[in-house]
Amino acid sequence: MHPKKEGDDFMERRKFVKAAGVAGVAAAATAASSFPSPAIAQGKKKWIGVNTFGKTGALGKAMDAFADFVGKASDGKLTIKVYHGGELVKPFESFDAVQSGTAQIGWGAPYYWTGKSHAIQFVATMPFGLNAQEQNGWFYNAGGIEASNKIYNELGLQFLPCGNTGNQMGGWYNKEINSTDDLNGLKFRMPGLGGEILKSFGVNVVLLPGTEVLAALTSGQIDGTEWIGPASDLGKGLYKVAKYYYHPGWHEPATVLDCFISKKEFDALDDGLRAIVESAAAMTNIKLLSFFQAVNNAAMDKLINEHNVQMREYNEDLLKAIGNRASTLLPEIAGKDPMSKELYENIIAYRKTSVNWARLSEGAFIKARDYADL
Amino acid sequence: MHPKKEGDDFMERRKFVKAAGVAGVAAAATAASSFPSPAIAQGKKKWIGVNTFGKTGALGKAMDAFADFVGKASDGKLTIKVYHGGELVKPFESFDAVQSGTAQIGWGAPYYWTGKSHAIQFVATMPFGLNAQEQNGWFYNAGGIEASNKIYNELGLQFLPCGNTGNQMGGWYNKEINSTDDLNGLKFRMPGLGGEILKSFGVNVVLLPGTEVLAALTSGQIDGTEWIGPASDLGKGLYKVAKYYYHPGWHEPATVLDCFISKKEFDALDDGLRAIVESAAAMTNIKLLSFFQAVNNAAMDKLINEHNVQMREYNEDLLKAIGNRASTLLPEIAGKDPMSKELYENIIAYRKTSVNWARLSEGAFIKARDYADL
């Protein structure tokens, strides 16, 4: 699939929400009668699904495939009619739509719902936190799904991990960033927990909808922006107006996509249908991570070799300063309420056992691989 | 699950086969009448499944869960009776059993079947090749499943990726290895493509069944051995008889586990059952990789902090020498037959676009993460 199109879809929606802050998403004005209704006829369940993402991108296709699989695997006993972002409700009303019963299942990304729960953003990703493989280790083998569901269940929903963007990039600048002094006074676009950390260094953190980022960077309204990764950033054309492309993406090591299901409907499924829905989510999870892996490879190649992008790595001193600051700020932010604190500590406990193994295995291997000319 | 038990199962079987060489696995002596038979009654299919791995370990439980899911999701339209290693046929006769029609589905690891096809080992893993995330990117988004099926289809089988060990460790030694001179004359256990590379440096590559490795290391019959990763190596007790534990595992960056199905039976499935079987494999794939991730974390922690294992990283000059040698030898080995060559070149094309992105994303992130004290 073409990186531009695929990337655009995810980034437009994600960054808009990050910029606008989801806290203010209004409860879906759902006059139930004006919407299609779920139905059970002859033992067949028909669900309405609401996607936060658009129809044409990778995340639209993935959720169509999710529904297609469920219908086929269940031999029609459970079918899902998917409405993509804006088709039935506004994109960011998908969560509300499932909570209110307008839909039975939805897809998005956990940090979109920070207005519903401060804790939920920690399900998505955390600066200096888990990479994608570790996220899945935590979800499937260390109680991460159950820990996340403490939050979702309170909101009347069942959570299943349903995709991952993998590691993101550090951002675009028009000057080199060599020290925290270079950050001071910079107008930079980075929402979320990463933005909180940058603020503490005197960065003027600007929140902008995705559609305005390129223009804002061109006009000098902002000095730089983080975005997602090579495929999305290539599609956005950021290389045309920013000179330096920094890595690593310390602020979003691996962003989780979520499937949220009405808990009442989920609990009412028989064993077979529940197995099918869980399997659909796990399959979508591995296939979307694989998709981002594959398109980022090709896009990075293009950015460097066709568009002569200037690649830069944040230097050690700078990363140490940011890392130190994160070590103080993250527990403070997580400490604001008991649910955030509990989830944060659960993730941190897993992280503590992960860092050594990741450094000695993937970290050392990726470095060693450069020595082979294959 | 306890690392020892879980790890042991995989390593015993894998290493035995690596040591013994699977080339000589005899065709299963299958007097069909003495085996349970598949059955189709009232539109219900009953398959026989043969696992290469034992019942009690992670890979036994994973394949039981595979069968359980298929039965539940299909509402009994397709059920799989799983026979674990040695229960119906000998562990390494599982591939033969499916080829001959004694069973309809089986599980193992592609390099076990090198005696059937020289090319098939390249599906499993390759020195300095793809990591687990890239393997899945290649499988699901770059035609890797189709490319692998060119080999399996010729053998009458359908291949689905069904698990991954993740990155392995470099091995155990009783002296430090600082240069290729230190390799010369060493008696070391490393089967497969990695072993071929070591041989070229004067290593006396020893092949030993898994059960004999600890004794051989104790008696001095071998000077060192590679094994799998922290969880498996901890279980094996290698830290008791070897002093230095090296990384990275350049020889096996991510070892794929395979599900192989009678092509005739697979093609005869209706859309729904095919979707269920494909989904079972994808779900097992992500869950097993997650399992290895989680148990390796904890085991590495234990090896270092409880057993005071001396960790060593192969130095840059040594890795360069091994990498250079691999760059010559791997295309030579792959060039021995057209199928190997085609598959090798397919993987290498994907690898070429992967290395930059991996270095700038996961590689740089894993390094940066050490700067946060979380």
C-alpha cells in the first residue's frame, strides 16, 4: 500500500486528537432512533462497529478485515457492520458511541480517551517505556490486558490490543538540537506525556490539528514538529519544510491501538464467538505492527536516498537530560490518581525486567548486523 | 510459567535435531491402519495434529491452545486431536506424518526439515538476517508467506508462521573470546548456518544432542556452546559450568516456528474454516513471541543478579570478521540450488530496506532508554 495514503490517515486523526485534546469530546448526541440498531435474528447477532480512523487508509482496511474475519469465522452468527470515522458518528465520538450503546464495538488508540480516564493514556505508550514486542509481552504474558481492563471495564467496555505503530521518530527541526539550551524557547508541536517533558525545558509546546502542521511549519508559527514515523512523515511532506530529522522517538516507543467492546455485549458472547473476537484482535495486532514495519522500511529508504533528508541522532547528553526529567515527571503525572498510579507501576515493574534483555538481544544484534554486507 | 520447564522443552527438541541433523530423519513408518484416522461425519471434519514438541512445555501448551481455539471458533465443524512429540510418531517424524496423510496438520521449526529441502532452513532464520518484527513484516506484508509456500507446496504442504523465539544469545565459553584467533581450534557446539561460518575460522564445530551438552561441557569434550536464550539457558543450568555468556546472537536473530498443513486438506477448507486456521496461526505467532519475550526478561535478570553470570559482548572487530565471512558464505550456501537462491534473495531484498529503520528506531531507542531511571 502506498505509504502516503496509509500514513496520512493515521496521522491526521491521531495528531488532530492529540492537538485538540480529547478531554472535550462531547458525549455523542445519539438519538438512538436515528441510528442503525443491532439485531438478533434467528440466533444471529449483528453488531455495529465504529472506527475512529478513515475508510481508505491502513487502519480502515484493517478494521474491515477484522469484521470480515468475524463474519466468516462465525459462519454469520456474528456480523459487524463497520462505519469508518465520520460515517455514523464523528471520528472521536466512537468511544462514546460504544459506551452509549449506539455501537457495540469500536477501534481507536487509548490516548484518544484521556478525557474519559487520565489513566488510559498509559495503556497507549509512555516516554522511555516499552517497545512493541515488550508491550505485547506485557499484554499477553504479564497481565497487561487484565490491568488495562480495570480502566476500560469501569467505563463499561472491554479492551483488546488491536495494533501497534512500532517505534516512532523524534521529530523535524530547522536547526540542530545539541543541548537543552537549544530547546529553550523553541515552538514545537508534541502532544501528550512527551510534550509535558519538553515544556519543563522551556519549550513552547504548540497544539495543532494535523491538517495545519505543514502550513504552521512553513510560516514559522512553529519551529518544528514530531509526527509519527517515516511512512507517515513522508506522506505529510515534512521533508520539504524541515531540514533535520531526529531519532530516536523517545516519547512514543510503541503506540498501541485499541479495540473497545461493550462489556455487556462481550460478556454475552458464547465461548466460540468470544474466541473469534479475541483472535480477530490478536491477528489485527500482529498484522498492523507488521504493516508499519514494512512501510517504514521503504519510506526511510526513500527519505534518505531520494529526498536527501539530514538524519540526526539526539546526542547522549541531551537524551540523558530528557531521560532524567522523565524519571521525575512521569511518576508525578501518574501519581495524580490511584488508577494511573496502579497501571504505571504495573508497566514499570515489567519494564525493569525488560531493559537488560532488550539491550543485550535486539539492541546488540541491530548494531552487529551492520557488520555484514548482505 | 516456569522458565526452566518451558525453556527445556523447546531447547531439547530443537538442539537435538540441530545436532543430529534432520537430513536423516527416516520417512515415518506409517502403517496407516495402526493410526487414528481423520473423519468427516455430519459435515464435521476431524484432523489429527502432530506436534514436534513435547506436551508440557510452552510449545505443547501453545499447540493445545491452537486446537482448542479451532474447535471452539468453528463450533465443532473442525476439531484437531493433538498428539505431542512421541505420542503418535517420533517428534521429528511429524513432517513426514503430515506428508503421508497420517496427520493433517503439524507444528515444528522450518530448519528441522532441511533434509527435505535445502531451502527451507532460510525460512527459519539466517545469521545477520531479520529480527522477529521484520520476519513478521516480511511474512504478512512483503509476500514472505507466499515465498515460503513455494517450498512447502512442493512438499505437499501449506506453511503458516506459528511462533518465534525472538533474538537468541551468542553462547557460553570458559575463556574470553576477543579475536578470531581465540576461535581457532575451539571445540564449540553450534549447528546450522552459524556453525558453517564458525568452521571457516578453524572452530571444531561439534554436533551433540541436547541431553549431552551439559556433560560434554563439564568434561571438556566441548569448550563452549550456544543454546537459545536466557530462559532456556537458565533451565539447562549452563551457568554452572561455563563462565562467560556472550551476546548478541548473530547466528539466530529470530527463529520462526512453523505450522504445516496437508495442502489438499487446506485447499478443501471452506472460507470460514480457512480463516479460522489462519487466525489460529497468527494468534499463536504473536503469543509465543510474547511468551519468549516475557520469560527471557525474567531469566536474564536471574542469571545476572542471582547467578552472577559474567556477561560479555562480542567486540566490534570480531563481529566485523564474522559479518564479513557471513557475507561471503551465505550467498554461497544459498547458491547451491535455485529454490534456496530465490528465497535467499527475496529475504535479502527485504533486509536491505530494514537495516536503516531498525538502527534508527529500535536500536537507538533501546540505547536511549537506559538514560531514564524509571
